[in-house]
Amino acid sequence: MTTPDELTVERAARRIERFMAGIAAFGAVAAFAWGGWKWAAGFLFGALLSGLNFRWLKRLVESLGGDGRRARGSVFLAFRYLLLGGAAYVILKRSPVSLPAVLAGLFVSTAAVFVEVIFEIAYARK
């Protein structure tokens, strides 16, 4: 049986971050086994971008929560996808990492959210 604290948004966000780290590590090992260091590096780069995007979205949601904290860098948050896309384009054009691996790594946060949903369903109080 879970305690009510385990099902709060803050704890869920921390679990998602841990799930993302685990999925990124497992995915990098699998990518290395599949296609070598270029695939592993590409997957880790995509996972890093996914993690940054999750962190920025989390900060945006916290700033909208009305707890009195102002959102610092709201302009930065508004252009996050442009920054991520620009960084990915430049690095992929100049480096030998695998584009399909980077694209797979971008789904790390989505996979972590699915794992969290399964956790919530399995351990939610009735």
C-alpha cells in the first residue's frame, strides 16, 4: 500500500527523472550493442535533449502554479524548441552520430512518463 505522499506531483516528477536516467542508460547500452559508439552517442544526445525539454517544461508548469515564484527566462522557455532544433541540427551536421539514434533518444521522456503512468495505476490508492 502506498502512502499519500507517493502520489504527489513533485514525487512523480522526481520518479520520472529517475526513470529517464534508467531508460537513457539502458537505451545507450542497447544502442551500443546495435550500432556501436555512434549509435550510443546519438541516443545519449537525444536523451539529453529530451531531459532538458522535460526540465524546462517542469519549470514552466511550476511557474504557472501560482505559488508566487516568477518564471525566470520565460523568453527562453518560449523558444526552447527552436533552441533544441538548432542545437540538434548543428551537432548532427558536424558530427558522425546516428540520426535515428538521436530521434530514438528524444522519446526517453515520453517512455518515462509511460512508466510513471504504469506506476500510478499499479500503486494508486483505491
